[in-house]
Amino acid sequence: MARYYFHFRKGQDFLEDEEGLDLIDVETARMRAIDALREMLASDVRSGFLDRRCAIEIDDDRHRPVGAIDCDEALRIIV
């Protein structure tokens, strides 16, 4: 198990994860980030708007970037 940190970025706002989660691997961390970002987007939609300027940046236990998930990766929009 390794600890991963999920930092939320939305527009100009940035929320740093100081606790992190112990997960099996980086792929599991990416799936967690996708789920969390989808929850954030769903909350926006329930409020009547959708801000696509959002992302979750993933750091490993040494606080090195190992990936990022943005709105376009978490949500497929069909027009």
C-alpha cells in the first residue's frame, strides 16, 4: 500500500489534500480521483451550473505528481 494525495483544483480555487489515502496502486488512485471529480461535477449540476475548469492532481507518498484527472477525462459530454 502507498499513500496518495488528491488536490482539488476548480477555476482559481485550489484545495490541498493533507491527509491522503492508502491505496494499492496509482491506477486505484486514478479511479478514486475520477469518482471524486464526478461527485463534484454532479454537485455542480444539482446547483444548476457546470464548471468544467476542474481537476484533481494526484501526488504519491513523497508528494511527487503521479497524475491528474480533468473534467474531460472524468465526464463524457454528448451534444
